[in-house]
Amino acid sequence: METTNTANLWEVRKALKPFLGDGVQTVLFGCSGGADSMALGLALFLERGNIKVIPVVIDHGLQPGSDQIATQTILKLKEIGYTQIESARAQVVVTDGIEASARRARYQIFNQFIDSYQPEHFFLAHTLNDQAETVLLGLARGSGARSLSGMAVRNNIYTRPLLKISRQVTLAACKEGGINIWSDPHNDDLRFSRVKVRKNVLPNLDENLGPGVIEALARSADLLRDDADALDSFATEFITQVDPSNLEVKDLERLPKALRTRILRLAIYQAGAPVGTLTAEQIFTAEALISDWHGQKELSLPGNVKLLRNSGRITLSTTN
């Protein structure tokens, strides 16, 4: 393995340094064998010091020979110098598209290894390009600020240190480190929306609007995340000071709509709706009980949650 400190590899290594300070004893990272995760793996190995770094390789079983790809990835990691490598085969049950279903199965395995090792970080190799793609996909869905803010650098234990690093840099870093990478055929399959964004939309924007579109989208995500974090914090503070199952309409009327919708979402989830199940339309309909009241009937929401405006109050209840 080559370990020459050329510019691109050093840029990846530098991005890791803030997360590998004193006291960090064990970290895990997901490795697919592609450029991004192999660059992350190489940089982690070079920066590890006394830290135990354990790669986690997942075979999703979605392509012929996927088990061989996983085996080759493990061999490449051993070439870098890793001696302890975890691997598992995911049980992907496709219910809402291959991408979402595979992600769910992958994180289920990640969480099992997190429970076993209790690491300080579980590193993911998402890059600047991934962030830009995520923002555009959220924009196409008509999503709000939280979705348009893209991926967080730190989400509980999951950490994405390469969100400011471009895919060009990770490719070059692998070349500098003498690492052969695997190119996932799914990354060229235009059936997937993310691939369409990567192959068609972003290059078109770059050509017609000028270079720097990817960086601008990622910068917008950072700004929107700051706004979303602030609004979520205000909504959480409000909900902790009231009875979330019995909200005063007059208190909610005084607030901006962006806060009202967040408070209602929190209240509905606290009432028993499964987290992540509410649609934008359901939230807008609930908010209309405050801003556009004309005697609407009770709302039925996920988790058998019922929401009703009565006598100047928004009441939430759960039916069995």
C-alpha cells in the first residue's frame, strides 16, 4: 500500500482529525468498496494512532456476485492493514423501493455492531456530491427546510466527516493510496432518482449556471439546517411547557406557521403516531384547524391518533 501524503489523500485525512481527538477509543465505519468509503478507510487507518478502527462491510445481496464484491472489499481492507473487519449479509425486503429498503436493512446491521462495540463514532462516507444530490431530491419532492438541509455531519453516533469533500477528491485519494475501487453498477442505473440527479441534472445545472453548483447546494443545506435546528428547538421548548394533548388555539395563533406545524408534529408523535409517518398534507390539514378554521371534523392520523378542535383547544387522543 502506498501512503504518500499527496494533496487529495491529505485533504481526506484532515477532514477526519476533528473527530479523532483524545479519549476516542473505538470507531466503526461502513465500507462498500467504492471510492468514498475506501478513501475514508485509508485515511482512518493512517490517522488512527491508538484508536481501534473497525470496518463494517455489508453484502446487500441485490446483485449477482455481491458476496464476491464483499469478499474483495475485505481483501482490500486487509491490504491497507486492517486486521479486524466485520461483515454481514443484509436481509433486504423491498417495500418502498430498492434504495430505501437497502438502506433500512444496512442500518439495522450497523446498529447491531454499534450495540456490540459501543464506538465513539460510526463513520459514513457521504461526500459533498451526495449532499448536493440529497438537496435536489428534497426540492423535487416539495420537502420543507429539514429535508432540504440535507445530511447532518453528526446524527447521534453516525458521523459524516467528508461532507465538505468532493467525489473527485476521494477518487484521487484512492489513486494516491494505490487502492483499487469497486464501481457499483447501481450508481449508473438511471432507474434510480439519485442516479438521474448525478448523471443528468447536476451536470446540466453546472453547464448552464456555471461551475460551483454542487458547492452552492451544499452551502444552502448548511444554512437551512441552521434555520431548521432553531425552529425545532423553539418548538421543543414550547411543547415542554404545555400539555401536548390539549393545546390552546390562542397560544398557537400567535406563533409563525413554521413553528405551529412543528409543534403539531411533535404533539401528534407524542400522542402515539409512529415517528416519520406523517405526510406534509396531514400536517397542513392539522394546521388549518388553527389558521383556516371553519368547523372541520376530527382528523384521523397514523397510530390511531385523533386530532380535534373543540372549544378553542386542539385535543389529541389515541383509540385502540
